[in-house]
Amino acid sequence: MRTSTRITAYFGPRGTFTEQAARAFTADAELVALPTIPDTIAAVRAGTAEFACVPLENSVEGAVSATMDTLAAAEPVIAVAEHVLPIRFSLLVRPGTDAADVRTVASHPHALAQVRGWLAANLPSAAERAATSTAAAAVAVLEGQFDAAITAPVAVEHYPLTVLATDIADRTDAVTRFLLLSKSGALPAPTGADRTSVIVVVEHRPGELAAMLTELALHGINLSRIESRPLAGRVGEYRFYLDFDGHIQEQRVGDALAALHRRSQDVRFLGSYAKADCVDSAVPAGVTDQDYDDSAAWLAGLRAGER
Amino acid sequence: MRTSTRITAYFGPRGTFTEQAARAFTADAELVALPTIPDTIAAVRAGTAEFACVPLENSVEGAVSATMDTLAAAEPVIAVAEHVLPIRFSLLVRPGTDAADVRTVASHPHALAQVRGWLAANLPSAAERAATSTAAAAVAVLEGQFDAAITAPVAVEHYPLTVLATDIADRTDAVTRFLLLSKSGALPAPTGADRTSVIVVVEHRPGELAAMLTELALHGINLSRIESRPLAGRVGEYRFYLDFDGHIQEQRVGDALAALHRRSQDVRFLGSYAKADCVDSAVPAGVTDQDYDDSAAWLAGLRAGER
Amino acid sequence: MRTSTRITAYFGPRGTFTEQAARAFTADAELVALPTIPDTIAAVRAGTAEFACVPLENSVEGAVSATMDTLAAAEPVIAVAEHVLPIRFSLLVRPGTDAADVRTVASHPHALAQVRGWLAANLPSAAERAATSTAAAAVAVLEGQFDAAITAPVAVEHYPLTVLATDIADRTDAVTRFLLLSKSGALPAPTGADRTSVIVVVEHRPGELAAMLTELALHGINLSRIESRPLAGRVGEYRFYLDFDGHIQEQRVGDALAALHRRSQDVRFLGSYAKADCVDSAVPAGVTDQDYDDSAAWLAGLRAGER
Amino acid sequence: MRTSTRITAYFGPRGTFTEQAARAFTADAELVALPTIPDTIAAVRAGTAEFACVPLENSVEGAVSATMDTLAAAEPVIAVAEHVLPIRFSLLVRPGTDAADVRTVASHPHALAQVRGWLAANLPSAAERAATSTAAAAVAVLEGQFDAAITAPVAVEHYPLTVLATDIADRTDAVTRFLLLSKSGALPAPTGADRTSVIVVVEHRPGELAAMLTELALHGINLSRIESRPLAGRVGEYRFYLDFDGHIQEQRVGDALAALHRRSQDVRFLGSYAKADCVDSAVPAGVTDQDYDDSAAWLAGLRAGER
């Protein structure tokens, strides 16, 4: 299996933002594009790839449900890194095409939606055409189906097309967060600027979620993302995706996770990994590892009969 | 403006699930399809439509960020009804086309993703093609671009196509929740089985969200959905979308909303409306309207000097 | 009943700390000493006195259970003022008696306990003798039963005795807190430095008291005293005496009291009155009266259909 | 030190309720009466007694501040047992004295207060006289100073007096709770019906005590007693005495104690011991030792890289 350890699967096709993220994660790995997010994660579960790169959330489109749902089911995999990619779009055409020649512009509907203002201002007479991905739009342009494609900047490295315009997104602050997933091996070491992700199933009764978040709060843990999803076939239960600051190797985080585990029928650890922003987590007074060591020593002494 | 009161704008094009939902909401209104979710909501804000029908969340694809983000900004509108539509797909072809003739199947990429298993089993050699919507796929089939379209069942009422197969979704439990939005007028009356939606901006510090959810819990309020989104340009603050049982005219709900309002820089009421499932909200002992009346009378008496 | 409005009953006998406190409360009222705390409070309930002065807690001896229990039962009375008296003791003898002549020293056992160090150092050969009160000790000295009495400084104003020593308490920081009770009439106006006292009966299950204190905390209310007492004959229920900063006329306090009222089978308001220390209560951001007015106006607008 | 292990010091004098409790605790130990509660506890600290028996709270008089304050300061000692003694009073006279002969009745003022109704009904013309303890009253009767003494039933075993009446307390449900204190050695083994006592110093800010009680509540711990005392010389800090169900050897209790230790500048363990009522503590689902073992194993597995 030596070879497989050098492979990073990513949600393809080639030439998309996910490929850009996969390259950012693993400069020297062999990259393999797979057609769906479940396929990509399945490759890690099956051991045919060591890592999988998938999108988790987009600041414009929101959470990527396929990633969350695939992580929630079947064999656990964990995130070992995150990458936040600014979403920039390029307009690609066949060599020799001018703006005046562009009558059709193709892309994934989400990408079209994010450049609609630019298109209205710059190519007001061009018609929008859908593609299954930004890269598929590039291929279709290459094949002559459409005149221009809205793509990730990386696409131009894969297809013999020309960049007619770049940075054309209506919003310049859009980002997508990607995770690098792995099945086995050691956890990433704590860096002091880490994030932990979990999925927890919560009984649907007043106060139960509040109690869980209070557990986190009492451990000085700062939530950075929460998302609920109803559970098919299980009335009155919800699944929550939580991201929070800290690393499972920190005592406050481990202690809080153990508390969630006691309260929930089902809690799944999705990993502790360095935050993309590298901003150190603030650890409030009273919940540092030293505080935990002190209180554990105090308790052990009392239990042993020391006064 | 008499005419406008009879218009319901919906996120088009015609022939989609959103049109199906819009019909379910307002049997006698004139329906107008608009090209984007922001356009649809803007029509209500501008008064050119009395109601707007938009999707809020899909059990497979997750939350519809465009709806949430458009509701969060600009002039407030409120939800006056919700509708939960089972997501069923049909395969439409031009009259005379057989399954054996289908070499290309078009739809919105999300729809294609939801019938991929059926396609693999039933049309293994057909190639997927993207469209900007399920209805656009139907139009493209009509125009001869593709052989078949994956659409909402309602599409066949708009286009002279034939249903080659129906109920072809891989998951039979997929649903989409739609909201009917309005700008003005009275709130829907409480039914005993109501839901309230709010957007609240929360400072990003340990315990602040837990404190807010504890407010809800202490008022006996049952959360049914929560979703966080980072706020562009406001580091350390998050926006939360909350759905919970109860109606703003109930005292426990009004009291809890007022508490959120005091804690947050920004809380936006998105409406109280009958739940699609019509299941009465459980009101725990101690937080019924009678309990609130009793405690208010007790407090007023004490303040007036009664013992 | 004109006369009765000028009468303050106090827990006697004359010449005790309680008389000192009663004088501090009501310079111009007629003071009447009654033999027990229940008798004193009963006088207010019966209308034979307008006010009653009773001790509530002593920094050395702790809470005065008779006061708490009498306040908890029967017709409600409320505290309209508090007074904190530094506990100083004098040694009284008959004129002509020298320290060398003192062979017996009488006082209430609690008072004897508080000057034991001084007696050991200054009158090592004197024997302790009990009296039912510090004033009764003075009377007994006057009658020749004992040689010296440990009394409140005020006692010398009532009995023709001589002060042999004063400020003889072993601890110089001891204080007793007294309440001035009333049955009827308006509440004292808020001063900004107020205290509110309540008795609340709490079901004895995990989290119920924590929930009540969380209600106070979420209203920004600072607890300054809590004391539980089991309820005779009601297994699994406890009565709690709470003192906290703020005045019932403040909205945060009224709102918190109403919340306690909804949670408890039984909550009794014991008054809002100026704190003896005159230190303004800190009102955290978000729970000022202005914040309450703002949130109430916001809620009322929403309920009326404003957006 | 063989001898000292056989000695139980108790707060005397002989013939009081505390002696009764001391006998109930330690049938075969040598009992030594000491004059004050601090003296009694000091004997254990000094090793001159193995155990100390002191009152902690009385259902009529409330908490015994001297016990709480002495436990809070200096070298820690812990409670190894509790005993709840029904408070019954006897009326003792010299042999030959009839009820008609009783003109003075002596006792500790607290005891007099608890039989006042009986005295009024049965000895209406007898005058009350104070003594420093119920036993001192018996001695004074023996010496002829007074005609009758209100005492603990045990007193008649020490003094050649006659029981003129017994069970004369106005309330028949009064009880006093006593603790048996020890300095060293193993903790009592858990019985399933245990109580744990702690003293914790809490910063005086809104929500801090609520947070501590929430820690207990989240660990499924049921509080049975709470009492605050201001801290002399430390403005804005309070000391709380807490009793709750469970034993420090239980994981939920140990974990909660460690959490208190992290939050507080100062927490003192006062012991885990069998409850006098022998009623098993209810351990809610999710916080049994098995739940703790499971969550700890789960956490350790995750940290070790298991999935």
C-alpha cells in the first residue's frame, strides 16, 4: 500500500477550487479527482487514498451538506487540516475570442450566481448556460459548445484556454473552507491555534442543546460554528455539527468532549487540526492544562486520604 | 395596489418545486416567477407582490443560504406560513422518445446528484448534462438540446413533454421547506402548533450563545433548528438562524425574544407561523400564558404595595 | 390607630443591640420591647406597631433562624430598611466595683463566647454566668446576683451601672444586620443602592436551584446571601433565603422575581430597601431599565404587525 | 498514640445533646467533653483525640456558625459520619420537687425558646433563667440555684435528678445534625447513600455562584444545603457551605469537585460520609461511574489515534 499513502483524492473534476485546496494541503502528493464527495471520502475509508480533500462550507453558498452527511455516517474519518480559499473567478475563452464575441457564458449555477453583477455590467448580452462544474464549463468551451466559462483560476493550467478577465466575483470576500481528511494515524499535534469538529446527536427537548453548549462554555470553549440537521427517521432528535476552538489533547477540550459523550446517544469526533487563520485560541483562566493538572492532583490527594 | 395583493412572487422559473410550494400556499393568487431569490424577496419589499415564496432548507442539500442572507439584510419581511414539500423527481422526454433513445439527461446539478443511483441502474449509458434549473432542463429538452430532463412533477403541466418515469429520487424521504413571506399586515394568529424564526447576531465569546439558548430553555422553548454564519467584515461576531416552537403572541415566546433583544446587538424577527406538521407545541408547566399572567399580577401587586 | 403608627416594636429586652438598631432606624418613634422575635413580628402583623426591628444575621453567630422562620410563615410583612450595627461589648459593674472585685461575669452565652479572649486576659479568675440576654445580665448585676455584665453599649443608658471597660470583643469586625419590618404602605423608593430579599421554596431535584440562580444571573443580578432550610414535613423541598442587589421597581429585578414565581410553588417577597453600605448596585449592560423599555417596545411593535 | 485513637472529643459539657450524638457515633470510644467547638475540633487537629463530635445545624436554630467557621480555617479535618438527633427535652428537678414547687426553670436560652409553649401551659408561673448550656442548668438545679432544668434526656444519667416531664418541646420534629470529624486515615467507603460537604469561596459577581451550581447540576448532583457567609476582610467574596448527595469516590462527584476547584480560589473538602437517612442517592442517566468509564475510554481511544 506504499503508493496509496502518496495519494490525495479530491472532489473533482480537475481544474476546480477543490483541486486548488488539495494542492495547498499536500504539495508532493499525487492528486486524484473523484466524481462526488461521497466517492472522495470513500476512497480514504477504503484505503485507496491516504487523504481526501473536500469542501465543508462556503461563505456564500453555506454548508456543504454532502460533506457533513458523509462524515456523519459509516466508518469515521477525521480532519487533519483545514484550508480557507478565497473564491476568485476567471473568465476563460478559446484563444482568439474577444469579449465582443461572447454570446454564451457557462458555469456551475452557483458560480454564475456569484458573477451575475459582473456579467450584467461587462457582458450584458451574453446568455448564461449551466454546467455540472466550473471545470466542465471549461471543457465545454474547449469543445466549442459555449463561448466562455466562469472557472476557478487554476483551470487555465489544465485547459488550453485564455484568461479574458479574472477576479470577476461580485463579492471579493467570499471564501470556501476545505478539510483534509484521513482515516488512520496519529492526530495532528496541538499548535495552540487549533479547531475541533464534532457531530453530536441531541434529544429534541427544551434545554438539552443549551445544556451541551453550557458544558462547552463552562470549559471555556468558544464555539465558531453550529449547524443542526434533522435526522431522517428519528423524530425528535437532531444532529448538530459543531466547530470550536481548541485541540482534543488539551484537557479542557477532552473533558468537554467526554461530557458531550455522556449526554448524547451519539457523538462523533471529526478531528482537531490547526486553524487556517493561525490565531491562538484564548484559554480563559481556570481551564488551562495546568489548572486541570492541579485540580486532578488535588482530587487524587483527597481520594487517597490526604488532607 | 389592489392588484399587487393578489400576486405571489416565487423563485422561478416556472415548473420547479418552488412553484409547487407557491401553489400550495396560495391557491387563488396570481403567481409570478422571478429569476433569483433576492429578486423574489425584493418584490415583496417593493410592494409589487404581496407574498414571496422561497425555499429555506432542503433535507439533502441543506440550508438555502441565499434565502437566509436576503432575509438578514435590508428591510424586514416576515414569514407567514411554511410548507414542506416531499421532493419527487420525474424524467421528462419529448413525446415518442423511449428510454433506449436517451443518451443525455439534463438537470440542475443538485437534482442530478439526487437521482444518480436511479440513472446508473436505469439509464447507465446516458450522460449527465447541467442546466441552471430543473425547468431550464425541460426547456432544453423541448428545444432538442438534450434527450431527457430530471424535473419537479409540476413541470409537465408547463411543457409539452411526456413523463417517462416518476418518483426516481434515490432517497424517498427528501423534503424541502418553503416559506411564504410578507411585508405588512397582521401576524398569523397562534394555532397552538406554531414556529418562530429569528436571526440573532451573537458576540463571539465563550458562553454567549449558551446563555442565549439557556434563555430559551428557561422559557420552556424547544429549538428545532440552528445555523451559524460568520459575518463578513465583523470579526468575532456570528449570525445565528434559529427556529423554535411557539408563537410571538405567547408570553413565553415574547418574553424570550425580549431577552434575546437585550443580549444582542442585533436580533431580527422572521415571523411566527403555523408549523407544517401541525403538531401542537408542548408548553411545559410554569411557562403557560396563565403562569405569565399570574406572575405579572403577583409582581404588579407587590409593586403597588400589596402584601 | 394614630398612635400605633408611631410605635416601633423591637426584640427586647431594653438595653440590647436590637434597641440600638431600632433607634438608628426610627429616631422619633416610640420604642416597645417585646420578649421574642415572633412576638415582635406579630405586633406588626396585628397592627399594634407600625414597624418591627429584628436581627437577621450576625457575622459571628450566623443567621437568626427565628427571624427567617417567622418571616416565612403567616401573613407577609416586608423589610423597608436594613441597619448594620458593629458589635461592641461593654463590661458593666455596680458603681464602686473594681476589676479586682469581679468574680462572676454574666451575659448571654453568645456574648460570653465573643469576649472569651478578653476575659481570659483581663479577668482570668472570673467565672462565666449565663443570662437570657445581655440586658438581663445587667439587671442581674444591678440586683447583686453577679459582679459584672457583658452588654451592648446602650445598656448603660437604662441601668445605673458603671462602664468598667468597653470595646472588649475579641473580634473587632463583628456586625449584626437588622431589618425594619412593616405590614402596609408603599415600598421604599429605589435609591440605586438597594437590596431585595425573598424566600423561595425549591423542589429538591438536580438543577432546580441552579436554574433559579441562572435566572438571576441572566438578569444581571448579584446574589449577596443564600441560605437553605429544609421544610418540616415536606420531603424533597427546600426553602431558600436570598438577598440580592437591586429593587423590585427595577425591571430586571421585577422580571427575575416573576421568573422565580413561575418556577416555584411558593415565593415570598420580603422587601426592597436601601443597602446599609450605600454602594450603588452595578447594573450590567443589557439589563438596565432602558434596555427593558427598548425590548418591550420592540416586542410590542412586532406583535402589532410593525416590521 | 494508641490511647488517642480511642478518644472522641465532643462539645460539652457532659449531659448535652452533643454527648448523645457522640455516643451514637462511637459506642466504644472514650468520650471527652471540651468547653467550646473550636477546642473540640482543635483536639482532633492536635491528635489528642481521634474524633470530634460537633453540631452542624439545628432545624430550629439553624446552622452552627462556630462549627462552620472552625472547619473553614486552619488545618483541614473531614467529616466521616453524620448523625441526626431528634431534639427532645426533659424537665429535671431535684428528687422530691413537684410541679407546684417549680418557681424557676433554667436552661440555655435556645432550649428555653423551644419549650416556651409547654412552660406557658404547664408551669405558667415559673420564671425562666438562663444557663450556659442545658447541662449547666442541671448542675445549677442540683446546687439549688433553680428549681428545674430543661435538658437533653441524657442529662439524667449524669446528675442525680428526677424527670418531672419529658418530650416537652413545642415542636416534635426538631432535629440537630452532628458531624464526626477526623484528621487522618482513609475516607469512609461509599455506601450508595452518601453526602459530600465542601466549603467554597466564590467571587462576588453575577453568575459565578450560578455557574458553580450549574457545574453540579450538569454532573447530576443534588444539592441538599447551601449557606453563604461573608468573608471578613475580603470585600466581594463569599464563602459557601454546600452539602450534596454523592461520594467523592464517585466519578461524577470527583469530576464536579475538580470543576469547583478550577473555578474557585479556594475550595475545601469537608468529607464524604454515609447519610443519616440511608436513602440511596439517585444517579441520573449519563453520570453513572459506568458512563464516566465509557467516556474516558472513548476519549483515550480518540487521543491515541483510534477512530
